[in-house]
Amino acid sequence: MLGLMQDRPLLISSLLAYAETYHGATPIVSRDSDGSIFRYDYTSLGVRARKLANVLLSLGVKPGDRVATLAWNTHRHLELYFAASGIGAILHTVNPRLFTDQITYILNHAEDSLLFFDLSFTGLVEDIAGQLPKGIKAIALASAATTPAGKNIAFHSYEALLEGASDQFDWPHLDETSASSLCYTSGTTGNPKGVLYSHRSTVLHAWLACMKDGFALSIQDSVMLVVPLFHVNAWGIPYAAAMCGAKLVLPGHAPDGKVIYELMAREGCNFSLGVPTIWLNFFKYIDETPSLTLSDIKLDRVVIGGSAAPRSVIERFHATFGAFVIQAWGMSETSPVSTVGTLLPKHKGLPLEKIVDIQVKQGRAMFGVELKIVDDDHKELPKDGTVSGHLLVRGPWVTAGYFKGEGGKVLDAEGWFSTGDVATIDSDGYVQLTDRSKDIIKSGGEWISSIDLENCAVGCPGVQEAAVIGVAHPKWQERPLLLIIPKPGVTLTRDTVLAYLSGKIPKWWTPDDVLFVAELPHTATGKLLKMKLRQQFGQHLITKGGLVD
């Protein structure tokens, strides 16, 4: 017997319709490529999204067609989020920080019919014009006056197209399991693989962000969205903001510490999200600008994801702004949020040091997400907070496979997806990543966490950023090598850094050497590119005679 409830589908268009109806006057603030500020609200977003829907249909877009973007965090990109998915097409956000050959591979593999791009990517689009899918149209996210003619490919103006379009449009009734958006992950081996989200998975994931034990996103919030719209749907925040009517602040082209600070202060942002490198640069700007009035910043919580948040950054947010850092963990394959680092009632009244001990973990699974850790033989391990194992996940917003079947079968017989992370899970359900499976250091039969070492090293005065890799050792198989970018004007020595680490880590974890570098390589999503570091420094201890027993 079935229940007698109405069968209304969970659709992305319904989020926008709700925001227009109940939060129409809530502001949306966008910084354009020239630094100017564009302001409108959810009512205007709805009008422009309906115009864009008519434009897409006039350009021949059909349900299931892929619509690509090479764009930053602006109001125009946000409009595409709702219009493309709303008509039954698939929004394909392309990460512009990928290598050019990866971008062309992704566009062709997705068989995109349209490519919307910000003007800062004009040269890139012109350079790859001959390698784009046949018949693709390129549309500049700009006015007619600022849209160039284009070399090797004709460019159309986004604003010119919208100007001639009607704002009358009824969003179609779609199957909620229809595909809504597509993101390619570069974290897998070989070519990037596409993760295809549905309307249902996206709306369910948005509810997670609005839950009190999620991100507690609500109409009370002014959100500085630093995480790019091309990073796994900006961690679901555009959809969640529409669901609850939160104010959105979009910082536009490659925001630095100065831009983030000034927009936060001007727009009263109390909530923000970004990867650790963003916040390291944010505090670098603060340290280099002593004239700032820090009380202008109203932050009360910050979500950090993408890679583990250093303890020093968590403590800095506490000390400087009284802001609580929420660590979240996930990946493209999990939409992305799977765990959120909120506190339990028993943690109330704990001293700050003990609170931070909890915050450095990646949080607890949200409703709908199941987690477990297993050993190399796939045997489930205890959740005691000490035993590390391979982290598996399943749930309603976790991938069942990659686009076009790339990578073959990715789930085991019970539907578990292997994340490639090594983690512990404690008795309260808090996950703590110890490493990526490919990055963990295996020394003398024991595992050393490069993540823990890095986060500890970043707390050393004078350290801007740190990376730890395992390098070859004839006796111990691998030993840790620490690479550090010093802060400007600071002189650090190997002995100074090792002395700082002493007592903060197990003695046998102590890096065998410390190297100071001008820069560290990062992936397109801001994570440390350790493969390149291993290629460069993998024989360091042997070739430099730095062996330590």
C-alpha cells in the first residue's frame, strides 16, 4: 500500500520559485570583472533566469543537453545555475584552473552544446576554438559593448541575448531523478571523470546546509561565497541560499585577501566558505595591513573544506573574530558534503583548547550518509578514534558511477564507494582524515599522517604554508620530508622548525629534513600537488646524504 501524499518532485526550479515568492527582496551582491558592484535580489534573479531559459531554448538546447561554463562567482553564473537545470538541461561547470588539454578533453567528453565564459577567459576560448565540440556556440558573460568579436570562433553577448528575451516562462515539470549538473573530478587516475548530479540529490543536499547541525544556513545570514561556483556546485550553497533566503555575496574574478576583507566588511557577511589556502592568504593580508579595523568583520562561522584545516587557522578565527570554524568533508562524488564538524551538547563549557581538538576533525555524518572504515582486506574496523582504515561512503547524494561509464563499476556489492581517504572514526562518529591513501607515509611498517604534520608545521611562527611527503629511505622504506614557504621577511632554520615540532608530534614522526621553498604546487582545486613534489624530491634523503636512523 502506498501513502496518500502528493507526489511533487524535488526540483532546482522550485528552489528559485520559493526564493522569489518568500524572499524576493533579499539582496544578491556580485563583483564584476572590472571591480564594479552589481546589486539585485531574488526577484530579479528569477526574472533574469526565466529570460535565460527562453534564450537557451531559442539556441536549441534540449533536455539532457550539456551547457558549459568557464566563469567566476558572479550573478550571471548564478543565473545559469537555475536556468540551465530548470529547463531540463545539464549545467556543466568547468574548472578553468585545469590544464588546457584537460579542459578540452572535458568539453568534448561532455559534448557541450554551449559554452558561457567570463571575459578573463577570452584568450583561452580563442586558443582552444579548434578543439571544441562541433557546432558549439560561445557566449561571453558580458554586455554587447564589451563582448569582443572573437578569433577562430564567433562570440555572442549574454546581455544582448537576455535583452531581447521574454521573462515569461513556466518551469517544466521534470522527473526529480533527471540529471541537473555535471562536475569533473581530477582526483581520479587518468582523465578527469564526470560526476552527474540529479535534481533530487541536489535538493536533499541543500537541506543539509540549512540544518542546524549542518551549516545552519538561514535567512539571517549574509554569505560570502569564496568557494568557486565551479567547485562541486560551490558546495551546494547557491541552492541552499535560495531554499532559505540567505543573502549572497559573490566576489567575482579570483578574489584575494583584500577583496574578501572589503566585501565582508561592506556587506556585513557573518558566514563564509573556502579552502584553507584562501584563509591563509586572508590572514596574510590582515597581518600586512595593520590599519584595518577588524571589528568591521562580523563573521560568526566559517566553513573550511577541500583539505584539512590547520589548527592554527581555526585558532586564528577564534582569536581574531570570535568565529567558529566548521570543518566539512566530502568530494565531487559526494555532492560534496558528507560530514560536518558541529559540536555535541556534552562539549558545552569545554575550554577552547578542547573545543579546537574537536574542530580539527572533519565532523560527523549527516542524515542520509553512511560511513565506515575498512582494512586492506575490506574488513570493517572499529570506530574507536585510533584505528585508521580506508574510508567508504554511501548515501542519496553519493555517486553510483561516472558519466558515460568511465572508470567502470565504482561501488562494491553493498553499494559502498571507496573515497581514497584514510581516516579514523571515533565513538561519537567524528571522522578524522589521516591522509589520502596515495599520500600516507609508510615508515618501518607504521603510518605517518602527512596531514597532521602539515597542520602542526603551519602553526610554527613564520610559516606561511607547509607540505609533507614521504621520500625514499633504504632502511625505513619512507621518511617524512617537510617543505615550507616562510612568511615574507621571516628567516627560518631547520633547527627552529624541528624544535617547534618537538613534543607536538610522536618523536618518530619528526621529519628527516626541512626544505624552504618559494612556492608549492597546487591542484586546480587548491590542494597540494604532492605527486609533483614526490617527483621532485622523492630521492632527497638519498641524494643529499641526509639519512637519519
